[in-house]
Amino acid sequence: MQQIIRMSEVVGSMITHIATAATEQSAATEEVNQNMDQIAQLVKGSAVAARQSAKACQDLSGLALNLQKMVGSFKLMAADGKLRASRGGSADPRPAGLRDVQETPARLKAFAAAKP
């Protein structure tokens, strides 16, 4: 009879350990679920931000094209006093900005000489 009681106590102890482990596993599973929910929210937020960034890039590109068109309509005075378009038509291989900086002294002289 004592052997049955000892075995019952061992089995009871095992059942207690199993129940404790199951409770701990359930708590860990719940924590994993919460973390997965947080990850899902972050992914959704990142996707929204990525779409907004893409839209902003498209808008900025459109604005840049419009600005390029507007700037292209300006006329610049060459050193020889002739008007030239700000874009295209020049055989000079230097970038336009560098050309303009290097030609500024000649333009000033031509402008001063043209004044009565």
C-alpha cells in the first residue's frame, strides 16, 4: 500500500511539473503572439512610409522637370552681346555654370563698353 502511495505522489508531482510547464509555455506563446503583432504593425507602418516616400519622390521629380523647363526658357547674354538660349545650341564643352562664371568678366566689359 505504501508503494502505491509513493507512486501516487510521484505521479502527482509529475502532473504538477507538466501543468507548470504548460502554463509557462502558454505565457511564452502569448508573448510571441504579441511580438508578432508588433512586428506586423511596424511592417504596415514601414509600407505606408515607403509609399509616401515614393510619392514624394515622384512629386519632386515633376517639380524638377518643371523647374528645368522654366530655367530653359531664360535667355543669356553672351560675351559678344548676342542672346543665346540658356540650354542647348552651344558647342562649348564646358558646363554652362562654369562657362558663365568664366565669361562674367568679358560680359561686364562688354556691358560697360555698350553704355553711352
